[in-house]
Amino acid sequence: MAHQGKYAVSDLEYSIHVTMSNLLQGCETLAKYKDDAEKAGDSEAAAIFGRIHDTYDGYAAELQGVLKRIMSQS
């Protein structure tokens, strides 16, 4: 098991949780920005916000897989 520091989870598990939280909060914000751009009739901006959202969501999913692997090894 990896170093646990002061908490019940390892530093790596904590880092993954925090990063996933930040990415998913970003997804929520980007979905609103995409909606705002669509309402303003700016399809280019909407597409960019959508791509960034999808990238963040993909990274969060990748980290979830890593976290599941780490948790199954505990």
C-alpha cells in the first residue's frame, strides 16, 4: 500500500479524488458556457466548450479507472 500521510486514504487516492472533482466541476461549468454560446448563436464557441467538456469528462473517466484499480489492490 502506498504512503497514507495523515488521512485514511493515500496521497495518490486523495490527488485522484480532488482532480476528478475539479474536472467534473469544470464539466458542469463548461456545459453552461456551451448552452450560453448556443443561446447567443455562436456555434463555434459552443463547439469549443463542448470539446473541452468532453476532454475533461474523458480524463475524469480515466482517473476513475485508476482509482478503481488502486482500491481493488487495497
